[in-house]
Amino acid sequence: MTLFHKLLLALALLGPGLAHAGATLLVYGDSLSAAYGIGQKQGWVTLLEERLRQKHFDYTVANASISGETSSGGASRIAATLAQHRPRIVILALGANDGLRGLPVAQMRDNLAAIVRAAQKAGSRVLLVGMKMPPNYGPQYTRELEQAYATLARRYKTAFVPFLLDGIAGKRDNFLDDNLHPTAQVQPLILDNVWTGLAPLLKRERLQ
């Protein structure tokens, strides 16, 4: 048996999931994913790295989130980011700053669509994470923004988490003094929200 054939046999014996060993998971968001106002080690993305290790998923987590980022900014840099990291999975969590600035929902939807298409074209699976606005932005705007995420998830057949801050928003104690950014104490809850959409993706990747 040649060395090449011995190597092939060894790879086969190691079992499913090896093809993606050491693959990259890219988090592509804004300050909510960049651990704004708290220690980096306390943020949900770092907690995600720990959970992946605990559950024996061999992924490197790359956090390309930027505080203040809008969907437009995200769309403008997605090609370079994908080329740099070559992720197997992209967690897309943008749009909160579009909403807070009252930017047109159609514009946000088009930008997010461009990011999703770029990621899928690069061979990445996408988890789209939605946002919601406070009621003071008006019922029509808040409804349209929320629905934009669901529409995109259906159109591009992505995994989907409807609201990053589900069970957290609306409770003052869950936020820093700015009443916008979650405290360190609730970061595990944010991770739990993301995990509901991510876990099935990870399992599908492992089976391939």
C-alpha cells in the first residue's frame, strides 16, 4: 500500500465531519456582536467559541463585526471579508443601525440580500439573524423592518433567527446605560437565541 493510499484510509477512519475540520465560522454584525461596552471575552461571540469546543465542533470563529455598521457598510466589504476568511458558515446580524437611523427598509433589504448572495456564491451557508425596532418608530416601519428579514430568509433559503434580542429587549436591566447595548450578564441569552438557528446548520455540515 502506497503512502497516498494509507493517508486516504486514515482519513476515512477518522469519520464524518473531517472535511470541515478547522473550518471558519464568520460572524458579520455590528456593535451587538462586537461586545460593545463590555469585555471581549464576555461577548456572545466569544461564548460561541467556547460552546463549539464543548460540543466538539471544530470551527474557528472569525468576528468581523464593527460597531456602528450599517447594511450598506456590510455590503461594501463582504467580498473582501469572504476572500480573507473563506467561511463555511456566515452568521449575518446587520440592520439594527439602519433601523435606529430610520433608513429605508427596502435599502436595507437589498443590502442584506447582496451579502447573502455573495456568501452563498462563495460556498457558505448563511444564518440570517433578524432585528426589531422599538414601537416609537411607528407600527408600519417596525413591521416592515421585521418582515424584511423573514422575506430574505424565505427567498434565499437561509437558516433564520427572527430576533437577536428575543427575551432580552424591553427589560431595562438587560442593557447598559445607553439602553441600546446588552450587558455582559445577558450575553449567554443572546448566544442561546443564535444557537437555535445555528445548531441545525452545524449538524448538517457534520454529516457532509
